[in-house]
Amino acid sequence: MERAGGKTRNAVEPRGSNAPEINFDDLTRTSWRNDATDKSESSGVEEKRPSERKNCIMDTLSYCWAKTEILSDKFIESINQKRSTWVARRNFPEDTPIEELRRLNGAIEEPQYKSQLKLKVHKVNASEIPDTFDGRTYWSQCESLKTIRNQGGCGSCWAFSTVEPMTDRLCIATNGTVKFEFSAEDLLSCCTDCGKGCQGGAPSKAWAYWKSSGIASGGDYQSQQGCQPYAKSAFIDGKTPACANTCLNTDYKTPYQQDKHFGIDHYAIAKKDVLQIQTEILTNGPVSAMFGVYDDFYNYYSGVYQHLSGNRSGNHGVKILGWGTEDGTPYWLVANSWGTNWAGLGGFFKILRGRNSAGIELNVMGGTPKVTLSYCWAKTEILSNKFIESINQKRSTWVARRNFPEDTPIEQLRRLNGAIEDPHYKSQVKLKVHKVDVSAIPDTFDGRTHWPQCESLKNIRNQGQCGSCWAFGSTEAMTDRLCIATDGKVKFQFSPEDLLSCCKECGNGCDGGSSAKAWAYWMNSGIVSGGDYQSQSQEGCQPYLESTFRNGVTPECATTCRNTDYKTPYQQDKHSATEHHQIAQNVEQIQTEILNNGPVSASYTVYDDFYNYYSGTSPTGAFRFQ
């Protein structure tokens, strides 16, 4: 920080011996951010001015440079004497004011806002989660995962802990082709809804801002990287910079608005659920997290941190990028934003995993970067000629050819598979049991020719970039069945858009849903009409939206017809079912159901080879993705 007399010191450098000896014992023995009489900035009440505090002789912390108890040799030795899972050493000069340390912890919880966030629920396969995982080596093509950034004297951990995983995720989604460093400066200064800049902010609202407004590029202080590198006012002075809608780096040629990159969604991960957090990281990349900093954490050097001594100091935002076990103790691998000189792991640290240590597993969040087709992506192995040839060399029952461009990111392919199993709910669904006459089941049956009066059976629809297969699989079968039941008189195309956006209990929209609950929603709430994106006649009340098709964004639920040319009001347009049921896991039962009532919806596991299916009969693939 910049001190009186114009002298500038780095926070990790020793201070001069001429500093006045001021006693900070009274301050270091209180939990400053939680003290009822000395509120934190995040509470909206200003703390007491330095001139009002005991033993502070001037109206600036610059003159309060006495030794700080929690940085003393005595305090550090008391930690190490416990012989716990970690080692303590001094990372900050002993005369660093306690307020300067506490100010680093600027992550603000927003329980009311966070409760409205979409909860991402993965289908977890515990056997596929490795015992040890390090994102730095797993995604070696993305240098950002190895980088430790530095927030300086500003309480901007909330901004760094979100722009860092955003940066990583965009790189991962494009297989290392797009290396765009999101600017903590831009987020810090322009997201007024997020909080108070250097005085603290909400990571949950930072993710929302990424989606709604976009964030420009920008590296660390003095890096001169990107459109808006971190400013001196934030790094040195701890002051929130003014929002600028231009690039502050005059050598950067891309205009500010064009430089902005966006997210297409953001979400929370289930609290205290280690397997969900691990699956999210494996699937999409590092996540942001928040934990309570205690006085002993400032002295962390190595090992697996868990709270041993001192008071709670504040909430700190960080990035989780892996996990493992050290000497029998499970840990999360975490990136801090206090520079590479902090601690003995080059700015990284390990914290106890599985016990919600200091609240580290309570506020885990992530999001999906918007990836445009204009990016030049690296080749994807499972779409390569070599992989396709290896399938065909087996001379199986089917032929493989490339259906997707070879540079399509693997994450984009995997996102198409959004069917979520819900065993608990499915167990409550009525089981339909037919009286089967095997002799009446033909060897070959094609619904397209059996019900020629229903053109819908011949139609192939397109979910685009959205993981909405669960909605398409069910609305397509609903459409066919209504047509069949009326002998072709009612040709009503059910809208996956309406189901996708309004069935909250079904799942997570473009991030997956339950087909079983989709059928229940049809019965209980009804679904309006709606065709494909850009269908020739803009068919129905709610056709598929461009934002859903191109960007994979779950649309907001609308209770009116989006197609202004469609004359039937939304509520009147809804069609519903009298019942829904599941079919026994039996071939003859499934065949009899189709013969009697029409097409059915189903879900299955997609393996890597299936993306290249061209013709023939595809058995279960041999190449499974995680």
C-alpha cells in the first residue's frame, strides 16, 4: 500500500524500523468483521474510524504499524506445536495492520439471491471420480489454471474468485484455443449490483453479471494484458476504480464492447456434497467457492489447512481446481489471489475436504461460457479420422462417419445429452402392463408408415446447443400420440420451449431434465404448441427460441404466446393428458405399448462412438465419456 510521505511498499515486504510502536492487542483479540459494535463494510455500516480506536494516533492506518499478534512468532509457534495437518510460517510482515489483513476478505454472502439460483444436479458415478485430481495437469493446454493472480490491497477476492474460473472454463470449453483472461478490474468497477467494489461483493452476482453484461479482458496489475488490466488504485490504494466503458490499455486494439465475453448460464452446486462438486469440476472446470478466514490462515505455509487458532476474520472468495489426499487427510486444491509469494505452494493451498471446513463446501458456484462458432477450435479426438477408422475396422453391425466438425469441443457434444434419471420419482409412476400376444407382434414395424396420416412421425426436430433432449423426446411422443388418438384429425405440435422453460420440477432446462417429470407436467399443467427454431411458418404459440437453439440458454417461462401471429391465447392453447405411465423393462411390453398407443420416450447412455453413427444397428458403444 502507498504510505505517508509518498513511499510505496509491497504488502509482503518488511516495513521500516522508524514506524511508531502502537499496541494492537485490543484489535487483534476481537473478531473485527463480526463484532457487534464494529461492523464490517459488508453489513452496510461503517466501522469506527481509526482515530476513534484505542492507541491509533492518526486518522489513517498508515501510522498504525505496531506488531500484529496473529503474525507473531509466538502465535505461529502455538499453531505448529499442535502438530496438526499443516505447517505455519509468516507470510506477511509482522507489523501488517490487522485491518489490512481483514480487508482482503471481501466475499459477501447473499442468501436471498443465492436461494433463487438454479441448482446444478449431476448424475454422479462415484466409481469414475479419481482419488486425486489436479486441473493444472489435466487441462495442461490452459495455462490460466497454473496462474496465481494478486488482488493487492483491495477486498476484491469475490471478483478474482469468479473471473479465474470463467477464464479457465472458456479455455477448457475450446480445448485451449481461446485463452481470454477475464478482467477483475472490469467486474470490480462496473458490477454495481455485486456489492461495493474493494469493500466487498457477492460472487453469486458476479456470475450473473457475466451472463447479463459480459466482461472484458484484463490481466494483473502492471501486466498490460488485455483491455482492462488491474489498476493501481485497486492494487496499491485499495480503492474501487471508476467503471470505464473503454479499454484502459491503449495498446489493446479490440474495442471494449467487442472485447466482452459472456456466460450463457450460472448456477449453484449442492451444499456439502463432495461428489457433486467433484463431478462439476471434472465436467466443466474449476469452481468459485467461499470460506471463513480465521486468524491462523494468514500464516498457512503447507499441508492441509483446518482451523486451529484465532478468531474469524471474514469471508474469502477462492477457486477450487482439484483434490487429493495428503498423509491420509483428504483436501481440496485451491487457488488464492494473494500473489505467488504467499505460502509455500506458490499461492495455492490445500484445505480439509469432506467436512465443510470453514464453510468451504457451502457456496460453490459455476457457469457455462458462451462459445461461438467463430472460434478456431482444436481437433477433438473422438471425431478424428483415426477414431472413426478404428470403429469401422471392427466390422460390427454399423458404419461410422463424421457427423460433427472435427474441431467441435467435446463439452459441446456432451451437453447435448441432458436426460436425467430420477429413480425415486420414477418408482412412484404407474407401471403399465399389457396382456402380450407375441404372435400379434410383427417382425418389422415402422410407425411412419403405419400411421401415414400423422406427418409428425416423419419429422426430425433440432434441439440445437441446448441439453433439452429430455423435452424433445417427450413432446415428440406426445405430438404423435394425440394425432394417432384422433386418427390424424388433431395435428398439434407440442412445444419443447414451453416445457423446457416452465417445468421447474423437471430439472435444469438446457442443463438437463427428467423425462418422467415431463410427462407428469403434461398431465398436471398442459403444454402449448410450438415448432422448431426458424420453422417456415413460425408454428404454434411458443416456437423454439434462437437463444435456446444457438446459445443453449434456458428461456424464461412465458405465460403468453411468443409468436404474435398465433391467435389462440396461451391458456386456451394448452393441451394435457389424462394419465402417464412407465413401461416394464421388457421388449414385448414396449412393442405392445407402441402398437397400441404410439411412440414412446426413452433415455439411454451415450458413448463416444455414437456421435459418429452413420448407418446400421448400433450396439452399446465401447468408448464411454465421463
